[in-house]
Amino acid sequence: MTGEVRTVFRGGIVHCVDASTTQLLEDGVLGLDQSNRIVFVEDGSQLALLQDRYGFAADARTIQLKPHQFLMPGFIDTHIHASQYPNAGTGLDMPLLQWLETYTFPTEAMFANPEFAQNAYEKVVQRTLRSGTTACSYFTTIHREASTTLVETCERLGQRAYVGKVCMDRNSPSTYIEVTNESIRETEAFVQATLARNSELVTPIVTPRFVPTCSSQLMTGLGEVARRYNVPIQSHVSENAGEIEWVRQLHPQCSSYSDVYDVHGLLNSKAIMAHGVHLSEAEMQLLSARKVGVSHCPCSNYGILSGICRVRDLHQHNVKVGLGTDVSGGHSPAMLESLRLALIASKTVHFQEPALAPLRLYEGLHLATLGGAEVMGLQDQIGNFAPGKHFDALIVDPSSIDSPIDVFAKDKFSDRVEKFLFNGDDRNIVTVFVNGKVVKRLASAPALTADF
Ligand SMILES: [Zn+2]
């Protein structure tokens, strides 16, 4: 519930009301209560009415954005390997299975070293926050101690996160593999310890890496842990042709890749499955029936030669879709890059299948914000500026110091928003709020009150 209005932001505001509706307010007002939850978002012309309705004329402190600046919800990255961040932007010259063996497993094995883990996790949380990502669903490595380091780092630096200790007990290098029962025990211990922190920001997520590296016994045990503690689940599905064939050989009794997860009790409304590039009709129906969310990771799908996810088709099957950077199969930790490639990928799909219309810009913004919240099951908490939600938000300044964007007198508000989404970067994100607290602030930022 929301209470008294304590703070009012005034300036440009853009957010997705739902999958097909975006609210653009050139002169908007957004009110926060004493716990920095959103009370209202309206056109500035309604201010006097709002003051009457909420009785904040004398008390609420107004934060006036500078010309050209606007507020938008923070980006939500529904699939990112924090442990692969040291490799981001390298090694994108081979398909998934070779790429894992050659680059990824050796790097992940290095997280047995606590200092290496601390340094890498500090950097990935700082970098994603700086890029405007206010919530992430992270994969770590098989190491429980290092996974806890990421939990602590997200709490300290102020990022909302799901953190998942990776589980793998077969078809993995001898130096980077777990014993089945130990993997389940370590996962349970990690889930218990993380829940015991009662963190406002961090939730544990059960994380079988993917079918080829997880035995039936492991997948079943992990499903039981997720149910026992009522925590979410994340993994990968139908990413790459070679991988799908391997899964078919490993589980010939299952009707599809998705069916393997289903028979092991891993598909439910709290499950996030990355990629879904090559899903069959029956699999889309299964994911829809189980209310599973799909994390679309176009940077990675291009980068390691997987193919292109048919987002429009998933939507037509009523499957929830968000965006993921999938660092480091994806080269960039910036969600703006994933948003752009999602738009381009949808055009490539359209070339191949004209009946599937390309995504419009604001559908891309929806994937990167509210769609991601839906995939993480946090649609009542974050993703847009609906009353009652947490204030996870960005102040964007197309005219910031060193801006990569040029603004012209002819530009409408919507042009400035579009220019940022296509040509902007972290230099334009002048303030980042998570849970109503400032976690990034650049020199171009507007003056804030002491409450932040
Ligand atoms: Zn991944």
C-alpha cells in the first residue's frame, strides 16, 4: 500500500503500461511515498488536482528534471552469467558446445579462487548498474562460497538480483564438475543461507546449467529444492541445433527438450528458460501451459551462432518474454544493446516469415522492462511506474556531458527517447535508483533531496 506523498519528480516520463501501451509524458509528475514507493504518475497539468487528492502541497519536495531529461524504469536482465563477465567481448568465434569447452568452463573454474570471484563480481555488478540494469537474474558457478560473494556484492552495491549457484554433474571437465548429491546439498545450503539474510534485494534461484550437464537425478533433486523453498528456477532450453540433438540422444524417451525439464519437475510459473530459439509448436504450448518465462538473448544468439528466437510467435502462444544479455555468449552487458538486437532479430525473422511482424520500438522497451519483470515473476514489484511498485528507475539525459547523441530544436520528446534507445549509452544514464536508493549519479544529474 502507498501512503503520504513525500517526493515528486517533474519532467519527461516514459514507461510501458502493458505489452502494447506506452505512456509518454513530456511534462509528467511522479509521486513517491515515504518508503519511496510509487503513488502516482500523471501529466503535469494534473498537479493541482493531485495535490488536493493526496494533500502534499506543503510537504512534498519537488525534484525538477533538467531540459531534455526523462525518467524511465530500470532495465531488467533476465539472463546473465556473472561468472563469464571476465570474457565479455571475447571468444565469439565458435558455436555453443565448443565455446563452452574452449572459453567458458576454464574461466568459470577460476571462481574457486575467492579473490578472483570477488574482483569479477564487483566489476559485473558495477558495470550493469552503470548501464542502467536495476535487476538481474544471475548464473554464478558451481562454487557456493563465490556465489555468496555475488549475493553480498549485489546487496552492498544496491542491485536487485536473483543469484543462482550453477549445478552440473555430467559431461563436464574433470576440473569443473560436481557429484550429484553434493550439488543438491550445496544448492539447498545456498538457498537456505540466502533466504536467511531476509534481503530486500537478493533472492536465490535454483540453477541446473542445462540438460546435457545435469543427470536425471540432479534435475529431480533440484526441482524438489525449488518446491520446498518456493524459489525460482533458471536454465537454458533449445538454444542450438547441436545441443538439441545431444539432448534428444540423452533422453530419447522425452518428446522434446522442454519435455525433459517438465518430466523432472522444473517447469512452473517461477521458471526462466533462456533462448528458446528452436522451440517446436508443442514446446511453445507446453511453456505457455506451465507459465514459464523465456529470456530472449539476441546478442548471444547471433554471437555464438545459435539462431533467432521468434518472439512474436512466443507472444502469440501467450508465453512471457523478457530480454537477457547472456554475457558472455552475448558480447555486451548493456541491455540497450540487447534491446537493439532484439529489434533487428525480429526483422530477420520477418524476412523469413512475413506473417510474423517485426517488433516495434516500444515492444522492445517492454521486453527490456515490464516483460522482464513478468519473466522474473516481479511484475507486481517492478518493471514500470504503476502505483505501489518500487522505484527502480533511471534519469536519462540525451544532452548529458559527453553524450553520444545530438539533440536538435526540431526533436519532439518521443524523438529524444528514441534517440536514446537507439544511440544512447551509459553516459546518458545520469542517475540510477534501485528500491528508491541512488546507486549511480553523474555530474549532469538533477539535484536530489536528502531522502535519496
Ligand atoms: Zn546462458
